[in-house]
Amino acid sequence: MHKILVSDPISEVGLTKLREAADIQIDVKTDLSQTELLEIIGDYQGLFVRSQTKVTAEVLAAAKQLKVIGRAGVGVDNIDVKAATERGIVVINAPDGNTISAAEHSFAMLIAMARWIPQAHQDLKQGEWNRKKYVGVELNRKVLGIVGMGRIGSEVAKRAKAFNMNVICYDPYLTSERAEQLGIALGTLEEVIKQADFITVHTPLTKETKYLIDTPQFFMMKKGVRIINCARGGIIREEALLDALDKGIVAGAALDVYEQEPPMESPLRQHPKVVTTPHLGASTEEAQLNVAIDVAEEVYHFLKNEPFRNAVNMPSLPLDMLNHVRPYLQLAERMGRLVANVILGAIEKIEITYSGDIIDKEIDIITRTVLKGILSVHLGSVGEVNDVNAPILAKSRGIAVVESRSNKSHGFTNLVTVNVKTNHEEKHLAGTVLNGYGARIVNYNGFTVDLSPEGNILVMEHIDQPGIIGRIGTALGNARVNIATMQVGRNQVGGKAIAFLGIDHPVENELIDKIKFVQGVQNLFQVDL
Ligand SMILES: NC(=O)c1ccc[n+]([C@@H]2O[C@H](COP(=O)([O-])OP(=O)(O)OC[C@H]3O[C@@H](n4cnc5c(N)ncnc54)[C@H](O)[C@@H]3O)[C@@H](O)[C@H]2O)c1
Ligand SMILES: O=C(O)[C@H](O)COP(=O)(O)O
């Protein structure tokens, strides 16, 4: 049974699919204090949040069984994603469902601010008829500076153009081709803020964007500029904004988000030139339904071990790409497990090389899977290793991971090679996926082999001499162990050789130790793939 805690208000309709699953239990407990959350989180495998629940490192440490966090929305700055990643917890968000609502809200705030609508409304409600006090500005032919031209920024730009505004944007990750497609001028942050009559920010809150708009930027702005923040509190430094409003640099501001939410202590809340809403950008019926359906669907796939997208702490692949690499994931995990079982010493370096058609595909997920295979053997009970935390676990153990693509032809459509170096030795595997036959190990430490990596296998490194295989077979037979498959390989007569014996069930360690003493046997490993 998977138990999921829903700790922020999320559309019930979105949760239907999960509620209908016999092995999923949903507990909705909103408005929990941090202490209450800490007390109960240990019982859950899944957690659904919006922006209110603070999923801190402390909460994650208490969440001993947690496997997945679903964020019904875009921003994950309320989740300690780094700590979640270290613990192998997948964080999945719903990046598309509230784009239009957030863009419409940003635009509504822009217009409301330009025409003093909230202030005039409030006055009239209080019985005042203030026609002279609230003279606004037109949007027509004004310059709108957009900082962050992603999903929401682009939608805001479209709406601005419909109002005949000139749009200029700053986004260091936007290509000039994309800007051209959107029909938008691209500039530096300085160019944008110097030219704009209105500035709206639509970036995530990151180390890089924290206080992106601060006192020096306000001093560069046109006098009378108007500012909108419907993205995240902290992209604009509130103290600097307040100062710029009071100095008359900024004529008005429209804020949906705040450095501290709710912003009860912030002087901006009461400021006559500031239009405020309580983080309502995504609060529409449509957006809430969309994000709940999207995230619930993804979490459902995750829990059912099916392909899912939109994980923020691991690569997400489009379904067609995932279907293409999926057979290689099984190969990768088994190659990882195999090499980890046959190598001696502490791992220092893992090199994974890809050749063939696959080099054009998303190979990061294959690399993660190789690492998962290796580390799950080496770390054993230390903690769960999965695709999410495998790279970080390797790094934290000082293991260098090198991923590369090669154009070398090996006679296979695709080839994955894994080279592992320890403080003691180095081992090499190459594998491929054969159409209709599945995963195959085709090279083991320089020996050409054709091994189907599955089940219980005895891997025997030995000297190529008569009688060895017979003696091993007898020892296994005497212990009533049936040999189901056998693969042998050697590079030269009488030289080093390799044998893979597929057996029906695992054998006792005493028998392994006994076989190791058969003359000519150099190493014997039991592997369960
Ligand atoms: N108020 C709300 O309720 C509400 C609703 C939805 C989203 N949001 C917030 O809106 C923001 C944008 O969401 P989105 O869905 O458009 O995200 P997005 O990822 O589609 O777009 C973000 C854009 O910011 C750009 N960017 C990143 N770092 C930058 C930097 N240093 N300088 C300039 N640009 C930078 C990225 O290249 C990207 O194009 C997020 O902070 C999100 O949390 C708020
Ligand atoms: O990042 C987001 O998706 C928005 O800020 C919405 O947050 P909310 O789900 O708390 O309304």
C-alpha cells in the first residue's frame, strides 16, 4: 500500500485516479504546523504539496519512507530539492498547467496598476469620488521589459503585443532564434531595465536570480517605471523596491508574491502605490484542475513503475525517446550489478562510453542506471540507491564518473562499455541490445562472450586447461546445483579464460569457497542479476 499525504489544498478531481487505485491511500491534511508535519511524514511514501508546505531537510530526514513529492504547480523553492535528491526522493512538478492563469494574472495586475483600479475601487467603496487622484497611463506603445522568457514570460509577451506594447526581454538561456520566433527583442538585463516603462519578472527563484533587481538596477531605470512580480518573492529586493517607490523612481508596483509569505510585516503591503494579491497567480479553477491532474498522473506512473515526465531532480524523457532507451536501461542496470559483483577493491573511477545510434539519444538516464546498478551492490544496506541519487552518491564517495560518446564502430548497432577502476584492479564490460533477443554482454575484460545477463550466474576467471569445467560441474552436481546455461571464452589456448555458468538457484558460500580452490580457478563470483 502506498500512502500519500496531501498537505496543501489540491483539486479533488485531480486526485480521483489515485483514489481509485486499490493500493494507494490518500490522506488530505492541510494547514499542518511544521511540528505536526514532522510527526506524521514518516508514515508516507508520497507527499503532495503546493507552495505553502515547507519541505525542509528536517522534514525529509523524518520522511523515512518517502519516495516521491508531487508539486501541484511550478515553483519548487519550498522544497529542499538537494536534500530530496540525496535521499533518492523524486520531485515531480506540473510545469504547464498554470501557465495561462499566471500570465493572465500578471497582465491583470499590470493593467490594474497602470490605471490605479484597486485604489480607486477601494476609495469608491468608502464613499469617495476621486477622479483627479487616479490618472493612469496607457499601455499603447510603451516598452514592456520581461525578465525570464519561459512559459509564463512568453504568454505575457503575447498579451502585451495585443495591447500594442513593445516587448524586450532578458533571458540568458533564450536563444536568439527562439526570441525571433516569439517576435521579441533580446537584450542584457541593463538594456532591458533602462528602456522599459514596465518591468515584469518571470524567472524561478534561484541563487542566480535572488535579488536580480536590487538598488543598483532601480537606479538604472526610467523615472516613473512600473514593476510587476508575479513570479517569486526575492527576485526583486523588497527593501530596494520600497526605497525606489519612495524616491519616485518607481511609480507603481504590482505584487503577487513576497519574500516572506504572508507579507504581514512588509511595508509594501500598505503602500499606496502598490497593488497586491495573496499569491493568486495559479488560483483559477482551470489551473488547479490542470496541475492536480498532471501531477497526480505523473505520481501514479511513478508508483506503478511506469515512465513519467516532469521530475525536477532527474532527466525526464519524452515517451518516444524513453521507449527507445528503455531496453538499454535493463542492460545498464545489469552491467552495473555484474561489474560491481566481480570487482575487488574500492571504486575510484567509472567510465561509461556509448557508441552507435544511441549517442544521439538521451544517455544520461542510462548512465544513471549503470551507476545505480553498481552502487546498489557496493552500498548494500547503507541506503536506497536509485536513478535520482546515484550520481550524487557516486560523487559523495569520491568516485569519478566519466560519460562519453564514441564514433568507433564495433560491429553492433549500439554498444555500451563500462570500465571500472578500483584501488586494486580494473574491469571492463561491453554490452548491447540485440533486436528480438534483449540485453547481451558481448565483452568481459577483453574476452568476447555472448552472455544473457539474467538470473543466478557463477562467473569464473580461470586458466584455460583441460578438466576445470568438469571438476566445477562435478562439485556443483554433488551439491545438487543444476547448470542451466554455460558460456566460455578465452583469448589464447592455455591462457586466461572466462566461464559464466547459469544456475537454477543460488549456491551456499561454502561451496563457492570450495570451488575457488580447484586448481586453475583464479576467481569465482556468484552474481544474482
Ligand atoms: N504567482 C503564481 O502563482 C505563479 C504561478 C506559476 C508560476 N509562478 C512562478 O513564475 C515563474 C516562471 O514560471 P514559468 O513556468 O514561466 O517557468 P519557466 O521555467 O518556463 O521559465 C523561467 C524562465 O526564466 C529564465 N531564467 C532562468 N534564470 C534566469 C536569469 N538569471 N535571468 C533571466 N532569466 C532567467 C529561464 O531561462 C526560463 O526561460 C516561476 O518562478 C514560477 O514559480 C508563479
Ligand atoms: O509556482 C507556482 O506554481 C505558483 O507559485 C503557484 O503556487 P500555488 O500552487 O501555491 O498557488
